[in-house]
Amino acid sequence: MGETADIADAMLIPMYLSQIDWARVYELDTRRYAADYLPMGTADRLSWAQFAESVPAMFRGTLHGSDSDVLVVAKSLTWSDQDVNVYVGSENRPQVRSFLDLTEPAFVAVFAWHIAVAREVSSALGHEVYVTHGFNPQDSSPDAHSVAAKFHTHLHIPDLERRRPVVPAGLSHFDRLAVIEPYSVVLWDALRHFLTARGSRSRWRTAPGFGFISIVTPLDDMLADDLRLLFALLADVHSTYLELVEVFTAGRVEQRTGHERYVPLPPGERDHRLSTFTECAEWLSADSAAVLRYLARNLAPADARDSPGSRRISSARQAWIAKGLSGAVNFVVSAADAFVRIDIAPRVISTSGATKVISTSPTIIRKDRGVATAADQQRMRGFHQTVLAAVTRVQSAPLQQRSKPSTSSSPVPPVSSA
């Protein structure tokens, strides 16, 4: 993409779209599994203690060495027919909405536990297992999280059998933006700059994806160190996002659209601030600079969509800049090898999408397409049983008591039953 910088603003998004291999992009319909699941408005207003008492949890535990609770919850609207939510929080601490609210030790403990559980599930079922954490606690865009005020992850196995190829002409502009997310080139540059500064390039194998970046690292006794490094990287990504918010906006928001949206600065001021930013950010490639120039020149005060929850975008003014750092971190674990893949997908224009588009191939999920069939329900119940068995195995055997051949030999703190 070395020619990006020379392409006119009007051509930037079409250029990214032209690079997609549409034969590898899919859609998947998923169904509703539990009609009585807590609605977003109710769940978000509850304290952690009230939420933990009310949510239909299959497992309740305490993360070892902390006062954080872990709740494994059967989902209502799913990403596949093998999918659960895991919530983390504490009644003794402020509300935890995303990884941004975790300390470094808590971040390591939370995701090391998830990786251990995912590896047990992978060993039992013979499939890659995904652990996905969306971080859009301030963004209320259409298709954002159903429960935004509680830290949670999706532990799931992508449904590869029932996907169907997309018809590109039938995709909304919302869907197209969710697949490409040009801001990921900025993230790629930031990752390379981060690793160069720390001399950590030798252990992490990194690669740019389309709309995300990937890191592959061994699952060994240095996993905790990798998670600490990941925590520092994400903090760096957040810091860069805040700098760019100051480039494009004055931090003021409006709610005319039904959402809190940043109000862009006048175009001339955005150009001036971006010039100052890029002069200092020598790590930016020509591709990244082109994307940032596109934002500087094309952001406009938001126009309301057909309704606050509409996914239909008919003008650039309806593609709002996300309020708050948005996107997802995705851990892909397989018991068949000794590595974990970490995908990071940023979302700057508020298309949400999170890592529903990160899979073997990008997959756009169409949720709530009717009530789950008896066969769907049976498959989901089997997955629930596998997850619960995995949680039990992880919590019952601390690392120092595990034998070397165990598929769960990564350094993970146990969970004790609540």
C-alpha cells in the first residue's frame, strides 16, 4: 500500500475496498438463545453485586490472588452456536468496563486465566478457541455491546460450517467500513515503533491483517511477561488515540444524534494540529499519514441516522468518530500447538464490528435471526458443559502442581469457587 499517500482523499476508502478478496469474506446468521436475558439498560445500571446476583451465571468464581469475581454466562445473542460471555468485576472496587480499567497485575491475571481455559476447551473439542474482549466502553454506536458497563469477554468457537459468501453489492456502507478499518495501518506503525523501542521484536512474530494486526507468541513460562508487554502496548495505543482526539476535536461532545459524538474542530485547525502531530511522530508511514489526513479533511459534525440504532449510513456525516478508544483484542488458542495469536482491531470511525470480522476469514455476523432450534440448543449446551469442565480443571491445579505434558501448562493463576 505504498501509493496510499498519493491518492486523493475521495479515493482512499475505495482503494482499501478494492484490495479485499471478497471470495474470502462471509456472513453468518446467529439465533436468539435466551429471551429473558438481562436487557442492556437494566444490566448497565446495576452495581456489580446486583449484576452478579441477577445475571444467569453458569459459574461464579474468584480470580486467585485478587478480589475480582469471574462469572461465566450463557448468552442470548451469540456469535456462533458455541459461545459464552465471561464477566469480571468486584463490589469492592470501581466499575470495571474494559481493559482500560485494569491494573497491569489484574490484566495479566484475567487474560492468563482466559488463555488457560481456552486451551482446555481447545484440547477437549479439537478446535481453535477465541477469547475476544471489546473495548468500547464510551462508544454507544449502533451494534456496540449489549452490556457496555461491565467488563466481559466472548469465549467462542467460530462457526465455519454455516457461513455463506457475502454479496458485496448487498453490504451496507457500515459493513464495508467494519471490514476494512483503515486506521489499522496506524496501529501497525505504532506496534513496530513500540517493539523497536523495547527490543522485543525477537519473541513476538507480528503481521498486519486487513483491519487488524496480529501478534504470535509462545505459550510457555514467559506468557506473563508477554501479557505485561501487551498491557504496555495497549496503553501506548490508548495514549496515541488521546493525542489524535486532540488533533481532530476539542473534546466537546453533542447528543443530537442520540449518541455522544465528538464534535470535529474546523478543517483548518485540524490540518494545523495534524501537521504538528506528524512532525513529532516520525514513526508514521506514508500510508498512516494518508489515513490521518483523510480524517482531518473529511470529518464533519454528525448527522443523525434514520434512528439512533440505525446501521444505514447514507452520508459521510453519519460515519461518526468513536467517542473513546474502541475496538477489540482477540486471543486465539489451540491445544495443537504451543502458541497464542493475539489480534488487535481498532475502531476509530464508529462502525463497531469488533472482532466479529476477525476469523479464519472476515465474517460479518447477523445476530438474532429467529429463535435457536433444538439442534442449536443442544450444541450450545454441550459447549457450556465443556467450558465448565475446563474452568474446573484450571481452578483445581495451580501451575506448580501441573505436569509438563499437560495442555494447560501455561503460567496461569487458578480460580477458586465462590
